[in-house]
Amino acid sequence: MGPVVVKLGSSIVADDGGQPRMDVLASVCEEVAALHRAGRDVAIVTSGAIARGTGVMRFTERPRAIDELQAASAVGQGRLYRVYDELLEGRGVASAQVLLTFHDLSGERAHYLNARRTLRKLLEWRVVPVVNENDTTATDEITFGDNDFLAAQVAILIGAELLVLLTSTDGLYTADPRLDPAAEPVAHVDDFAALDAFDIRQTTTTHGSGGMRSKVVAAEMATAAGIPAVVANGRAPGVVAAAVAGEPVGTRFAPQASRHSSFKLWLKYAKPARGAIAVDAGAARALRDGGTSLLPVGVTGVEGDFGAGDAVDVTHDGGPVGKGIASCSAADLRRVMGRKSEAVRELLPHAEEEAIHRDYFVLA
């Protein structure tokens, strides 16, 4: 039996006032403890640190500025983990707080391997990791979209058997049931392309930043790695046990036959573009058909003020080609665009040869 990853969204962790929903958290921790006693390894991924900090500070709404979000997270993070720790300890289960950033999982290979070793060692010790994003040091926006993407990454990292995404609705609907009374529940998803016919918005709650769209993308990421996922109502009693048992609860996403890089799925759907790079016909064809890197010689225009490491859209004749991670800043790329590699090395001797490396590019 492989590990189970249980993710709790902000809307079920905390109420509109930022206070923890103790009944919900106690119920989920009881189910986690039951799985643990039955010999299953379980990891919890939780949102709610910002919501908890907002409640402690008695703010009337979620902060918007990055420094305010980071400060609210710093206030709420320890208090949130203490709730999990006490609830699990009271049920005979040891826990550990694990704070991760995107770069720990998709940046330097050494960071990824270190995160994986730590999580796997905790599971080997029969400790339940309680994972959250390290919001206080995030330099992008609060990156993981209410931690849905983080949960998918953790599931992939530890080789989970199932990802359970707990939210405030009964699963995926053909439209937002709060806005469309004719919306119908979707019990099973085998083909993600079929979801294009549904109205799946990035509607969020008072404290949440994800919405159903990010949960669908997280499910796509997990299932692309062969891990089934379930989106279900975290306030329903017994929901975790039902999902693990394969019972018809929420929306179940089947593993995909073809495998895709979770990083590229995250890049495509989740990371915002900070600018755009226009390319010529040859470069567009090579990116689409050849799976090559984008070289400066194929660049015809640069929009925005992005830096190295930012996501950028790639276009040709005004149409989308894909999205990638820029290897250099917009200012440097403007200096070398249209130039061959020898000239690039002379102008930017310490820069990468590629404008976007093929490993960090995904087609539109």
C-alpha cells in the first residue's frame, strides 16, 4: 500500500474570520490516524496559514500585498501547525512540520532530492508530515495556488498511491453551482480534454487562493504521474476513508495513460507570465515539432521587464506557441536577439546559450 496525500484547502481549515474549523480538522485528523494505525503512510498538505494569521490580527479581509501575505503567514503558520500537532498527538500519531518552496521541488536537483529524502525518512519513522508552502520567503506570489499544486508535487515526490483534495464543495461540477443552479456533479474524469466543455473557473473563497481550476490542474499533474486523485467535500464525515476505499465520493480522476512532466504542467497552467518573446517561423516550427531549445537567433521581439527565471509567453505572428522559463532578463535578451551563438557569447559571456531551455518550455 502506497502513501496517501490529503490536502486541506483554506476554506475548510479556517472560517471567514480566520478561526480554525476545529470540528473539520479533528474529523480529518481522526481519519488520518485511523489510516496510520492500519499501516498506511499519510502526508497532510495544508493551506490556511495566511487565513489563520489574518484571524489573529483581526483583519476583515485577506491581505493583497506580498509583504502583508508573508507577514500574515508568519503569524499564522506556527499556530496552524500546533492545531494539527495536538490533534494528531492526541490520537497517538507523531507529526512534523515541513515548509517547502517551489524551488525545493522544481528548482535545483539537489533541493528536490533533499526534500524527497526528508519526507521519505519521516514516513519511514512513521511520522505524518504536515506540509505547507513557506510563504514567508516566497518571492513570486504565494506560488502554489492554495497549495493544490504543492499537494500534487508532494504526491509525486513520495510516490503516493492517491491524492485527496479536500474543499468546500462536493467535487467538480459542470459549472460553479453557486452561480449556476443547473450545474451537475461530475463523478469521474478519464479524459481531461472533455473538461473543456465545462465552466471551471478560478473562483476563490474569502481566504482561499486556488479555486476549482487549480484543483483540476493539480489532479492533472498527479494523474500524469500515474497517481489517481479525488476532489471531495472536506466537511463530509468519513470522506477520506471513502476516497481511499474507492467509494463513489466527490470526483475521481483516473491515472493517465501517457505521462507528462509535472513541472511542465505547473508551468503551463499555474506560473504567471511576466512578459512575452516573439519568435520567427523557423524557431516556432522547431519548438513545436523538434522539441528544441529557443536560441536568441530566433527571437524577433521582447515584451515586458522580466528577469532570468521568470515565465514568459512565446508567440509567433501574434499567436501562442508556448510558455517557458527565461534564461536571461528581458534587457539582456533585447541586446542579443536575432544574433547567433558566437555573438551572444561575446556580448553576454556569462549568460546561458539558450533564451529558453527545452526542459523549461511547454507548448500552448
